[in-house]
Amino acid sequence: MASRTVAKDIITLRGSAAIVSEFFGYAANSILYNRGVYPEESFAKVKKYGLPMLLTQDEGVKSFITNLTAQLSENEIVGKEWLEAGKLQRVVMVIMSKATKEVLERWNFSIETDSDVVEKGVSREKSDREIMREIQAIMRQIASSITYLPCLDEPCVFDVLAYTDTDVPVPFTWIESDPKLIANPQMVKLHSFDTKIHKVDTLVSYKNDEWDEQ
Amino acid sequence: MDLDKAHTLLTSKTPQFNTSSNFNQAYRQKLIENLSLDSQGRPFKIMVFRGSPKSSRKSIRFVDELRQEVAAIFEKDCKQTPYRCIPKGEKRVLDAPRLRNDYYSNIMSWGMNNMLAVALGHELYLWNSEDQAVHKLLQVRGGNDWPTSVTWSEDARTLAVGYMCSNLQLWDVESSKLIRSLQGHSGRIASTAWNGHILTSGSRDKSIINHDVRAANSLASCIKRHADEVCGLKWSTEGNRLASGGNENLLYIWEASKMSSSKFLHRLSDHCAAVKALAWCPYQNNVLASGGGLSDGCIKIWNTEKGICINNIETKAQICGLEWNRHHKEILSGHGYSIRENQNKLCLWRYPSMTKVGELGNHKSRIINLCQSPDGITVISAGADETLRFWDVFGPPTAGAGNSMVSDLQGLLSFRTSLLR
């Protein structure tokens, strides 16, 4: 896209954290929908990022994701939430076989926080529309990932992991975990988006499909 | 999709991140070896989200599982053609003052003559279900003795009454006269069961006695196998097998022809508490249901031919009685004490799946005995709260649906049944 001078918006640390946690909520829903972890009928369309985004209507999943994103952006218990304190390094959505608990897919969202902003409380400038376009690109990529990701043709469950700094106390809605890695995965790097305060990279790694030629 | 871009993305190497100097070389090395994803070079800890503390996390289901559930509900709706409705409340409540709160007694029996015989304390009453007339049959003088077991003979001509002091009496109810007293036991008679002219009694003295009530010397056989009080006794519908349950948690199956030699057919030790509740299945030969006491709480379905347990349900409550539904394939359990569920309740289970159809019960304290009406529609529960509660839970009778039990019954009785209004 040709760059042109666009009016820039002020991004604060809090605003950026909100953008990131909101992104994660929509991305999680999109993954659940596109990977067929939940039936298509249980999703409803909403307009977001200039795209028709699908959100789950299943009460259990809905509250799970809502609570999760609230945790990332607003943690009353911890005091200063992870994104704002720059203590959240990654959020990983892990898709596992329900029967064997084997990890089949890992959606890794790495977060780089501008430490200057965290320490000094400055704000940055970037066009909101620009950020939205970047996110839109990632969402499109998630949707099109089904063209190369192996079929998940068994019942699956998902988990969400958070990689944080070691000094972060574990809230009681989380428990310490292993990384739930895939042995010998295939990896695909997706687009990233940058609010100038938080930079989020997306990577999906998946279990080698037996049919792949190696 | 931009194929060129996609190709680049798929084949390009992932960028290196900045590494921080305070990062342990060996640890980093290990990370790079172990992790298939690049770390940011910072030490981290990983945690997994467990959900909100306020709401419980529902289990995550997959497409097919959800569709299976929908299909199952649909199937259930289709199969449920006769509308199965469990009454919410009792049809009737009778006051039962001084009803003894004793798990081991079997103080209630509903005869084919539509008379309910129930022992309350030292007295024994007859309640006519047709006109609700109450008639006191007997009263025991002296404080140390009382009826502990009451059973109508199959033709309801004779009422067998077993006592605390080991006496066993036969009463003719029409004339309200004592016919004879049978001796043999040395301990209280907790359970009695009729098989034609044979009256079997089980006692705290651990023995089972078969009386032939026609003979002058009635004692036909005495079986000493149980190691504790015999609190459950039931003859099978054909009269070929007897099930006896003891306080030592054992269940014995006896062949009628071989009882005199004390040789049991099966000795079943699966229960972990007293086996008082016994009921033979009306639609399958040789299938028996047994219920365990407080530490057990299991309903076990047995194939008495082979002596194997074919089903087991944990009700988590003391079981004091079991009654099969002759009109629908169900079994009802009556419960006493429980730490968790089903306390003082009656639970209805579908057979043979043993899924719970529902539960009922308003008893304020534990249920002690169950019995059912001759027409198989009503069940009475006798509770320690000194009430007898009538539940029309087994009906409605299926319209002539090849249920031979019902048609036999209607052939037997010359008067109309179930005038419980």
C-alpha cells in the first residue's frame, strides 16, 4: 500500500494494551472458528477491523475468553496488568487432541513492549487506521491458514498460555505450566502489528502432517 | 492469497531476537535446544489460564460431540412416546406414630387383598386401601417385644408376623385370630418371605428357617450360613430361588430344592454394607436387584443363573428398599442416610440402562421400608418421621402392552384394584 501522510493518533500505554488484548480476543475466536474447534453454527458475525469477524456464542467459551482478555488488560488483583507493565512476553493458544492431549497446533503471539513507554509514561503516535489495517492483515492470514494447516479431524480442546516475566505473581485463575510444545513442528510466520508501544508477532507452529513430503 | 508473499513467508528464516547479557549461557543453549520457538532472550515463566473464579468453566466440546448430543436429545424425544410423568408429591400421607426407627425391620406388607399391614411400635394395624378403614390386629403386652417383620402370604389369607423375641406367628386376618406360633429361632426375626406354603424367616441368630405351614412339625429346614443377622429375604417369582442378604454384607442365592443341605447356589460378596433391599425382576427370569446399606449405597443387578453382577449403580446413600415397576421397565430405590445425595429420597431408575429417571420424597428423616400395591401402581415409603407416604409413581399402566404380569394380576383379583382416593 502506498504510504501517504495520514493523521496520527496518540497512543497511550493503556490504549495500546487495550488494542492488544482486544486483538487477542478476536484472534482466539477466529482460530476456534477457522480450525473447527467449535461448530460454525455456534459463532455469530460482527464487524471489526473492517472485516466480518466471528465470535463464539457458546457461553462457556465466551466467558473464558472474556475473562482471559480482561486478565491481560485489567487485572484488579495484581494491580498493574501485564500488558501495561510490559511483563507479558507472549500469549500462546494451544490446540490439543481431546483424547490424547497431544499438542497439534500452537498459535504464538509474541509481544515486545517499548520499555521507555513503560518506565517514563510517554505516549506515541500512530494512525489508528494503520494499526487496524495491520491487524486486518493478520486476521485474513489466520482465516487463510486453513489452506496449509493439516486437518484437525478429531475432537480438540484448547488452552491459553501466558509467558510472563519471572517476577509476576501467578494469579489464582492461572497455574504454572509447561510450554506444551510440539515435537518437530512446521512453523509459519504471519504478519505482525505494531502500536508503537506493543509489537505483536504471530507465528503458528503445527504438527507435521504425515502426508507431507519431507 | 498472494502466492509470492506466502512462499517467502513459508521459506524465510525467523528473525533473531536481541539477547540480554544477564541470560545464562547454558540455560539459553538449553532453551534453544528444547524450544522449537525462539525465545525473546528473557527468562520467563509460563502459566496456563484456568478460567474465571466466578463462573465454572464448561468442558470444551468438538463439532461431532456437540452434534452427537443434539442427535441424542432428538432420539430421546422420539423414543419417549408414552409420557412418563413422575408425581411431585404424595398421593396420601398416613400418620404412623411409634413406627420404629430400625433399619433392619421389615414392618410393612401390602397384601393381594388390598390390606396394608404395618407394625407401629408394639401394635400391628391393618389399613384397607379400598375404604381406608383402620383395624388394629394385635398389640404386644409387655415392653420387651414388638413385631419386627410382617409379610402377607401370597394369597393374603395369612399374615406372618415375626417378633423381637424370636417368635413367629401366623394370623388369620378375616377372623383376626392367631392360627399358630412357629418356633425355631433364638434371635429377633428381621425378615420373612412366603413361597406358597413355605414361610422362610431370617433372624438375628444368623439362621434361615423354612417352615412348611401345613405340617404339624413345621420346621422343614434350618440353614446356618450367614455370619450375621439375616435382614433381607426374597423368593423369586417362580419360587425356585431364594435371595438372602445379611448384615455381614453377604448375599446368598439358594435353590429351593437344595436348601435343606445348606448348599448355596451363589455367595456374593460385592456389597460393603448390610444387604437388606432385595427385589427380583418381574420381566427377566433370575435377575435380582440388591441394595447395600450406609457404607455401600450400591444397587447391584445380578444374573443369579451365573452369579455375576451385570450392573452396578452408586447411589451414595443407604438403601433400605427396592421395588421393581411392573408397568415400565424401572426400579425404585428407597434411601436413608447419606453424606451427599439422595438422603431420605426415593429414586427411580430406568432398566436396564440404570439411568436416573428422577427422584421424589418429602420424608423428613430416613426411609425405612418400601412396599408396593398389588396393582403395581403405588409405592409406600415408611419413614422414621412416622409417616407412610403413598406415591403413584409406577403408573400409568401401559395399555395391554404384552406385560404378562399385569394381565395375570387382573385375572387373580375378583375385585377392582387401586381405589386409592
